[in-house]
Amino acid sequence: MDDADTNNEEDQQYGEEEIVNTAAAKQRRLLKLISVLEKKAKFSLRTRNKTDELVENFLANLEDDVHDMLCDNYIDAGNYSGLDSDRDTEAEVEAIVRIFPEVLTRREDDENFYYPIQLLTFAHDEDGNWRCNVKAVSFIPLIARIAIEFDLFEEEERGGLLCEDGKINVLQDLMLSDNQTELSNQEHNEYLDTKYLQLLIQLRKLGYVKKEDIQRNGLLHRLCRNDYFAEKRFRFLAEWDPSALTQTYHDGQLPIHCAAEMSSIQGFRSVFEAGIHYYPKKKGISLLFRKDVHDETPFQFACRNFGYQTVVKVIEETLVDHHHLNDDSDDDANGPYNIVDALMTAAIDEDIHLDCVYFLLRRQPDILQKLLSSASLSSLSSSPQAATPLSVSDSIGNIIDHSKKVRKRKRG
């Protein structure tokens, strides 16, 4: 064995001895502190007073540090000291929070509205980038449970999960993905989507997230506004409450408005697929053309963002795929919807853009021939002189004119 190996062994042995000695010294100090506290009543007045002062300072400082640990969401390379599920266990966090439960109702600072549970959902770095806090977010159910147990928030605030106080609440934050940062890549956001989905499932099992929260907090709308479309969370929410797909939120927008305007083509496809799946007869197809308060439709947003040809291709593929999956149904062969019901709904509902009528007629122009044949036979049987053949273009014009008249009468 050469000198270098000998020196390495000696350094390693010294390092191990140093660790053991340090741990032993900490244990001796701890035992001495316990002894001081146990025997305090036997000390002189001055020593008793000093002990009380030091204990008070110790508890105050420790409580402040626990609060800082819960609120620390500043992420910098190698310099994060907040909760970390890769390092800290729930048992460890619960043990100290139960000693100082009041920290859960302390805001971050005098100028900040955030409670600790809110700060567990997001983080920021020195460049001002905001992102999802995957290190701390899994502690949310634990913090909510302790807060509920100690009755720290109002009942309707559900352990702080639904506190807003100047920002969106925790459930709404759980709809976020990482956009426009160096982390906004497919693999990272898929991992984030899975982690946040598991959290939502856990909160649902505990009864901390309820079905009515989806619409009350516009969760689908917020999820669909991300650059990256969180497919797993979307399917979880849409399956739990399909009616949320038809809910209008700010500016009269549906979730599909948000996906078409602010997400990806895959997000648009997924939301449209869900609408067709849960509302196959007529409402699913009409959601594409539902107007918001500015008379904008998801179809218009999507065409502007992704191109008309791309959008039409996505719609056609979705309709064909859904029909093949449900080919035992009585729906029309050209789509999962009932063409007559869908066409009539689009024609008379003033909240649906007339583009829907044009779209349906372009997909299935033969429906006019069927309707005209039926109408002609009916007219012929009642009054042979009344039957007059119409061209397809004349028929389309008549349907559009009739739609406008019906809508005008409704408004009047």
C-alpha cells in the first residue's frame, strides 16, 4: 500500500470519527438542556428568570423558523431550504407543525396575503420565473388536515385550501403547468401532471376536494389556459363532472374557448373529444361554435391560432374516431351527433354562431335533400300546387334567413 492510499484511509477514518464526535456532542448538549429545564425550580431567582427568558426566545425563534420553512418557495440552484418531499417526511413535518399549529394562519409578511398552504403550490427563482413547486406540493393534504383538526380556518375555507385573499386559491393553483421557463418541456410537465393528479386524487379521497369545486372555482377553465395541456388532470376533472365542459366562466367562455385560445392543438383536440364523448347527440358539436360575450367562438380562436385546415382536420378525425368507437349507435354515419337535432339547435339558439349551421351543412349537404323531400311530400299531400322544387343553395339561404328571424323574435 503506497503513501497516498494510507493518507486516504486516515482522512476517511478521521472524517468518520469527527462525525461521531459531533453527534455525541449534540446529544450531550441536548441532555444537559433537558436537565436544566427539569431542575429549574431549584435554581436561584436570577438563573430561573434567565432560563425563562432563554426558553421564551428559543420557542419564538423556532416558531418563526417553522413558519419560514413552510413559506420558503424561493428556488435557486442549490439554495432551497423550504419543504422538500425528497428529503422531508410527512411524519417529521407533522411532528413540528403540531407543536406550532398557529403558524398555519400566519401570512408570509405584512405586505403579502399568502398563507403557508398557498405558498406550497408555486415557487419562484432569482430571475422572477414562477413555476409549480413540485418539492413542497405533496405536503398540502397534511397541512390542510392539521388546520382542519385545530379549527384554524372557517369551515368553508377547508383548512386554507379555498382561501383567496388577493390571489387564486390552492385548488386553482393545482391546475397550473410550467409555462415559458427553461423547465417548460414535455417530460417535466408530464411528471408535474402526474404528481398533481395524484394530489387531487388524495384530496378527493379525504373529502377536501368536492365535485362542486370544479365549476365553482372554474378549474377546467384554468387548466385549459396553460401552454402545456395537462391531459391527466383534464380527464380526471371532466370524468368527475362532465357538465363542467358546458360551464361558462369569465367573459362567457367555455373550457374549449380557453383551450383554443391559450393552449395547444392537442389541448383543443382533447377538450373537443370530451365534449363529443359526453354530449354526442347535439350539444357536443355545438360547443365549437358557442359564442362568448364578445361573440367569439372556440372554432374562430382555433383557426386563428392553428390554421383552418389543421383545425378542420382535427375536428373530422375526432368525429370519425368517436363514431367508430360507437358504431352500434343510431347516430348518423357521418358523425356521432344527430344531424337534424344538431342543425335545428344551431339554427334557433342565438348563443350558437351561425357558422355551426354552415359547418353542419357542408359536412352533410344531403341532409337538405332529405329535409326537402320530406317537406315536399308533406306539402304535396296537403296542397299539390304548393310543392315547388328548391336548389340546395336556395335551401341553405332559407334556413339561414329563418334562423335569423327566429333569433330576432327570441330577442324581442
